[in-house]
Amino acid sequence: MKMFNAELCKKQTIINNRNGRTYKLIPLVKEYSPKNMLSDIVAVCNQELIYDVLFNSSLKGDLYSNKRAESFVKWAHQGWEKKSYFVFLIMDESEEQVCGAIDIKSNELRSGEVGYWASRYHSGIASSALKKMADLAKETGYEALHAFVEASNVRSANVLLRNGFSKHPDFFIHNDNNCYYYSKQLEE
């Protein structure tokens, strides 16, 4: 059985279908550390929509900090080292700016949970990144992908729907939030 690993997934090129710009999908491993990575992560995670959906509740109104970005990067490195979850940065073509991140949250090949966030200044890139992630997941043996999306997060739901995910009709409680469950079989 194939294993999801950094060697297989080095510097994948993705095209933003909305504007035609080229980006890179890069595994967030210890060997990769662009110079502005932490400040870029902080800036994107403090954008209103991302902050409100992902961090407002846990940070209780405090800003997403450099220390929090450092913890995120360390967490990402640990996932790759343990081969238990797999975080990628979405970088601009020059690899000088972090535009977002996407991950598969487990090594469970039957169905891996995906998550992502992307800067409002790079509209459309989350859809392209998810398409590439689904292709990589399929190549490495995943049978399906799934995601939990808060009912109010229409943008994230649309990213999943554009990538062929199906919305299940019932609410689920996930991380103390009312969420819809989306899934996609990765066909042979």
C-alpha cells in the first residue's frame, strides 16, 4: 500500500481557475521554511472571515499571534514526521507568500478529513488546492475524503461542492459547532 509522504507531494503546481494565476502546493515539512512564512500565516489567519470561523471562539477575541503560527508550523511538521496527518501550504508562484493552507487530518485511508483556509486576496485558490489534494489522496491510496463545515460557512461549502463532494442532509456536532458533513468517494 502506498503511504502519503512528502517525497510524492513535493511542490505541486496548481492553477487558480478563477484568475489563471499559478500557485504551489508544498508540504509543510521541516526542510521548507520560506522567510515570511510566520508573518504571512498570522496575516491570513487574522482576516475577518477566517478568524471568525476558525479562531474567534478558541482565542476569545485575541488576535492570531506569531506564537500561534509557530505552534501551527510545529504541529504541521509533527504530522509529516509521524505520518499521521499532512499539511500543505498554498504559496504564490514565486514561493514568497503564503496564500493559504490545506490538510488531510489523518492517515486513515478509508476516508480522510480535509480542512483548508485561504486568503481573501487569492479568491478561488481553495477550490484548485482541494482538487489537487483529492488527486494526491487518490494516488496515495485514500478511498474517500470528507469535511465538516459550519452551517454558516457558505464559501467553504461551495469549495467542496465545486469539487464533487456531496452534502449530507443532517447536522452534526463537530468541535462544539453545528456542521454539515460533506464526502467524496475517490474513484479508481
